[in-house]
Amino acid sequence: MAVALPMAAAAAAVVEHTFVVSQVGMTHLCQETLVTVVNGQLPGPAIEVTEGDWVAVHVINKSPYNMTIHWHGVKQRLNCWADGVPMITQCPVRPNHSFTYRFNVSRQEATLWWHAHVSCLLGCVHGAFIIRPRHGASSYPFPKPHREVPLVIGEWWQTDLGQIDKSLTNSFFGFNPSSATINGKLGDLNNCSGGLVEEGYVLEVEAGKNYLLRLINAALISEYYFKIAGHKFTVVAADANYVKPYTTDVIAIAPGETVDALLVADAAPERSNYMVALANQPSITNPPFPVTVTRGTLRYLNDGDDPAAAGDDAPPPLGPEMPGLHDMMPSFYFHGNLTSLRLAHPRGRTVPAHVDERLLVTLSMGSVCRNGGESCARGGSIDHSSVVVNGTGEQPQQLYTPLPERPPRPFNFTDRAFIPIGPTEAEAQLEPTRKATTGQRFLYGAAVEVVFQNTAVMQSDYNPMHLHGHDMFVVAQGHGDFDAARDVPARYNLVDPPVRNTVLVPSLGWAAVRFVADNPGVWYLHCHYEFHVAVGMATVFVTEDGPTVGSALPPPPADLPKCGGGHGSSLDAMENDLL
Ligand code: C2O
């Protein structure tokens, strides 16, 4: 329950919630499915705080699965213990156990979200995390909205998501959602024969008023294009960092990302308008992936009357014209057009002009098998090594080999000839994937640059790379192979780049980020495409303590959950802990 603090400059409060995680049966598309949710809701409850507040969430795990909750984008300064990454910052909360996450939310505003960080359950254990300015809505750097509307884009899976990871052997092919959702509603484009028409999400607006849409992509596997017929958006924040107002009729939002956008209800009020969220698909596959889409409605309220009064003779709603399913350019432009609002602001930060550490990280598919088999069709990898996090005994350990600074064997990373799942001779040589526990250690205060380079090896996916515990300046993106001599002078924006916790690395392209390693602790870095992280597209960044008490990681809370499996447990036991 949020302690309401209506007036300006209120003292920091403690916002407290109880999250009961359990399985409930939900029926859509003529089928009942067992879904793991928080407090019986999908999406789960929104957490609403004022910047500076403390948060205490009591997680009571009544599900049959191990559980952790991650507060996606919350920086957790000197508090990685509350970051909720199983076997990296904590042992999971076992079934019939509970744990209280306690953390502070400072120096960030706008929309974030929370989700389970155990395999695939983020698809149903998630909700909004809204941070309002300390000095009230009048201190928003944009006109005060009439109303704020969280829009959680998700997916409806007709399968128990807690079982997917167990049931897959070596490939995620064949696992697809049955529908996209907006705030849990499937919409009328998805139906089963003889079943009820699925309800769509309805947003009611008053003509002339201004609405703040808080969009979250909580889907497991897809970037979405979002449009509302007859309306434009003004994007004002992304990943809880304000951006210079950017007007567009399409929002592109990748898994893990959030976008805050203003919508002015300025269309003809007699007519309703459809809103559509469509999952884009970077490449044409064989067999083709099914289209994942949802449709809702934006409806004008007439003075005082109820919307149904529009009656049967109302014209049918207008539909938006969506980008092509395989057209990645709207996403490239959307991401490339965002610029930061407040870097020059007293509370803003500046982009490091010089860097102390540089990494070139390639993102690939490989053929390391999950269960010790010889050769498998697909596995995700980061820098030519699948990561497996090492956990033993009472608490997870941080044992790892350093992430190579650059790929050991450079090649033409984005050569389309590699895309078809071979294995051809050429691919076999380029794909030295191995199972390894990798990490990178940084001195406190180091300025770091990472160039993420997507490769064409057996796929052409985009990868939304999410770094815990930090925001990153996204200084550049491009297509093809990164070339420092050409791209640094031509493309780097060191003046007002967007500040994000998730960087979308374009299909067959690259993205460059800079950040300062000023948060001592152990921080997960992974693709937010859930099937990629499940097969190893992940590593850790470790920042060492600084010289003062205020720059050193305190010890973990005494009640942090303990791992099962006894002492000296093997990787297999650890995998069991995770599943
Ligand atoms: Cu939203 Cu590690 O994730």
C-alpha cells in the first residue's frame, strides 16, 4: 500500500507491498492454462513511488517454482543484494518460503517495471514500477497530464511458462505465444472457433485532454510496434530517463524497455480508434513464425454520458497502418532519434569523454548443448562463450574467467551467408562456442565503453542487452560491422545520447554504450530476449569497492535466502536450484 503523499517535497516514505506468487487457472482462446502470477493478477500490481522513497516488498512464494523478483532498471546503489538475480546476487526463494526485498529509489524518474528473474516466468510474473518526481506532477518536464495510463505489452502463452525451460531440449523452435496482450487483454484479433470473442484493452479519453502513457514491454521474445489510429505520441522518457520531446506515430519497444509518451486526445471524438501492438520479426524464417498481435480501442467519452451511448450506428473504429512485419527500420529510427533531456541539468550526468576500458562483445548463436549432448541446433552466446553462472554451497560465488576484450577470431560478423542454420563448413569454424562462466571486473569509477556487435551466425536477431545496476549512455548504433576508425567520428553522440538500462542492438548491426562503473557489486548483463538468456547470452560485470565507506558494498542482509543442495554442489545441482 503506498502511503499517499500528495504535496510537494514530502519526506521519503516506505512503500510496502505483499506479493503472493501462486498459480491460477486462466481461460483464453478456449483453453484453461495454469499461470504463475502475483496476487492473482496478470499483469501483477503496479508499484508507485515518489523519487527518494524506500520500498519493501514481501514476496511469499506459493508457486511450485523457485522465485526471485528483479526491479528492472532500479539502480540498487550499493545494494546488489536486492537485485533479484538467482545464483548471482541471491539464492532463489524456494516454494513455500518468503523473502522481503528492501531498497531505495533515488535519482531516477518515470516508468520502470518488476519481473521474476527465473527462467521464462517473467512472461507472467511482472508489473509496472512507477517513479513520480519528488516535487509533484508540476515538476514533470512536460505538460502535466490529465491522467497517467500504464500499458503493459505482454504475451499470452497457452503453456505453463515455468515448464518451458524444462521441456525444451536444445531449441526454442516451436514455442510461440498465442497472442500479444495489452494490460492482460488479448483483443478481438485472436479467437478460437466457437469461443467467446476475446476482450481488448479499452482506453477512454476526454477530447482535448493530455494522457501520459507508460509503456512496458514485458514480452518474452519480441520487439513491438505500437500505434493508435489517428493519433501521434510525444515520447518524453525511456527507461526512466527523460528524453527531449520526440513526436512520432509509432513506438518501437523491445523486451525490457519502457517508453513514456504523451497522447493528446485530439481526433474526431465521434469515432473510436484501434490501438495495435504488433511483434516485428527481423528475418523471414522457414517455417515462418506466427504473427503475434493484439488490438485494443481508444474511445472518446462524450460530455458526461457513457461510451456505450455511441450506439450501433457509430462508425466502426479506425485502424492504424502498421509497419511491415519484417521492417526493422522504424525501430532503428525510433531508437536512433531519442536524445537525452537532462545531461546538462544540475542533476544530470555527463557522458565520459575518455574511456578506461573498452570491450567489443559479439552476440551469436552457437551449438553448445544444454544437457551435455554433442551438437545442437542453437544456443545463444556472448563473445563466443556461453555463460553458466557458478554457484556452490551456501551462497552463489563469483567465480569466472574474464570476458575476452574482443572476439578471438574476427570475421565479417554480419555476412548474411551465415544466417541459414547450417552447419556449413564456414560456420563450424567461426563458432567456437563453449560453456564458460565469464565476467569482467572494473575498478571503482572506471569509464567503460562496450560495443555490442550482432552476428549473422545462424540467425539475424536483434538483441536487447540489459545491464543491471547502471544506466548506459547509448552513444551510437549502426548496421553492418562496427568500424572504430569510421564510426566513432561519424556516429558517436557524446553530447545528448539517450540514457537507458537496455540497449537494442539492431539486427545485423551494432550499438555502442558508455557508462561509469560507480556502483560496487555484481551486475548481470544479458539479452532480454528470454530464450536467448536461457541459452547463455549473459555475463556479469563486477565493480570493485571504492576507497570510502560510501563507495563500498555492504555485506548482504542476514535473511538472504540460502541455496539448497548442500555444500560443494555441482553445476547440475545449481541448475536444479534454478529450475
Ligand atoms: Cu529485466 Cu535481468 O532483467
